[in-house]
Amino acid sequence: MPILNRASELHDEIVGWRRHIHQHPEIGFEVHQTAEFVARKLEEFGVNEIHRGFGETGVVGVIRGRLGDGPAIALRADMDALPIVEATSQPHASTVEGAMHACGHDGHTAMLLGAAKYLAETRNFKGSVVLVFQPAEEIGGGAKAMIEDGLFDRFGIGHVYGMHNMPGLATGHIALRPGSIMAASAKFTIRVTGRGGHAARPHTTIDPIVTGAQIVTALQTIVSRNTDPVTSAVVTVTKFDAGTAYNIIPEIIELWGSVRALSMDVAKETEDRIVHIATKIGEAAGASVEVDYNQTIAVTHNDPDEAAFSTAVAREVVGEAMVDADVAPVMAGEDFSRMLELRPGTLVFIGNGKSADLHHPAYDFEDEAIPAGVSYWVRLVERKLAA
């Protein structure tokens, strides 16, 4: 089954939904307008169940097939935007100051709505499809909230599938891999408390800036000297907050940073090294060091059998030449990983062409990818839930 004729017919309508969502971005759990837009569309399509406020502001829809009883699978899309000022000059650019869909969640939501409309029309499957529209992916809390609300147990979900657009991958191409496809993500704050004083009398102080600088330098050795070279990890310090004047050595400084890894073992080893390095350097300097470490997102891991299944579906839809079944993993994080920790499934990438990169103010979702995305969802359901 190649690209669905119906998906092509619905293209302009789905583009309209996507651009409406793009014009009205909402951040984190505050996706009230987007969630209501989604719920009303599902009502129009005649899905069997609609659950608002799931995981605070998520939406869950259920479509039951016409071919009898069977298992339930979930398809997930994220709805939230980012705190970025848009710089696209598109007619459908954000109308909300300081917020934009710079990661394509507007496209993910629109494609899943398109698939929902088709599946509600045809119902050519057994069992149930659970449509999961998730808030707060960007802050790493939405998947957890929906799971804690009983997403998997309440709807009897046995498998779960996700999709994310990928700039640089040709439009409409699909890429995936078995195993780790996206990284675990953590954030840390290091607070160094010394003894402040006059800049002309450093010997009477414990300078937290010098201590902090030594910590920043030493953290760079974790990847180069503590991490197995055949594995992957990233340690990045993103903020150094210190001082108030030219002639004052401050009392306290603060560092922020991010850690990425493609293995949870490497992620834990990196956390331990950061804490050890920071506290011991502080101890040597006579300063007090506090490390606040938050492992927000796990590794996104594709079940090998499900990756093979999704590869076969993708090849049916877009053709073998447009499918990369062994794409290189990326070091960005995705809180869909929480769902894949609990149920087998896959995350696939769909090409966004030569667009600006994700999280860039000039980014925009490529609407020409929509028919491939909708067709992939439909074919996945009809094959997984075949009579």
C-alpha cells in the first residue's frame, strides 16, 4: 500500500489544522486551546471515546475496529511548543509573543488527527487504536503524567508507537533503528559557595569563580577520559552565573548544564563523575559545593522486533529507497522514552527536508510530509491489528 489516496485528498485540510495549531502555540502543560481543538476534531470524526484532561491537559481518543475484538495499540503525538520568538515570516507564524512550534509538534498532532479521521471512517482493523495527544514533552513531564493517570492499564495498551520529524532527512522519508535511537537527557545545577570579598584582597576570600572555572574544565574530562570511546555521551555546561561588580569577589556562583547518553549505565556513571568531580574540587578549594542532578528523560529504545515491523510498514508506504532502517542515533532526548520503557514499540523519524534545525527560530514543519506520515500511521494500525 503506497501513500493513501485519502491522505492526499485530506492534505489541504490537515495543513489547515497544522497551521492553526502553529499560530496558537502553547507551552508545557498549558496546552488548553490545542487540547480542546484536538478533542473537538475527534468528536467530529466520531471516535468511540474521548478523554480530556488526561495527564493534566492531554487528550486520549479511542477508535474501535469493525473486524471484532482484539488488542489495543497506542499512537502518540506531542502538542506543546517552545519559548522561542519565531523568525519565519510565514503567514501562519505564531501569534503568541515568545512562543512557537519550533520542534514540529504541530505537524505531529495534525498527522495523527489525519490518521484518526481516516481510521474512524474505515475501521478496517480488529481491536482498538488509542490516540494519545500528549502535553509537556519539551519539559519532560507529559508522558510521565499520562502514565500516572493510568494510560496503559486503563486502555489495555500492549504496544505504543511514536513519530518525530527530522530536518536534514529528505521530505517524507522514514528513518529508524533497533535499540537506542535517542539519548537519555539530564540537567544539573552546581552551586559553589565560597567566601566573598574585595577583588584587591583575594587572599582573604575563597573565590567561587576560580573554583567554578576549575569544575567546568574538569567536567570536560568525563567524556574524553571516563567514558568508553565506543559509547556516546555529552556533558555541556550552558550557564555560568557569577558576580555583581568589577571589584567584588562573590560569595556564590551557579553552573547549569546538560548531559546526554545512549545508555542508562553511561548516564548513571556520568552523573556519579559530575558529583564526585564538583564536590572534590570544591573541597580542595575550601568551598562548599551542592550538585542538583535531575535525570529527566531515559534512552529512547526501539524494541528490535517492533523496529523490524515498523521498517516493513514504512517500506510498504514510501518504498524501500525512502526508508533508512539503521539511522544513526541522535543525542537529543524524547520523553516518549518513558512509554517505550513500559511497552514495546518504536519511534520513527519522518523527513522534514532542508528546513532549519529543531528548536531554531526559523524552523517550520514541512507540510509535504503529511501524506506519508498519515499513511504510515494507517498502515501500521491495519497491519498490527489485522483480522
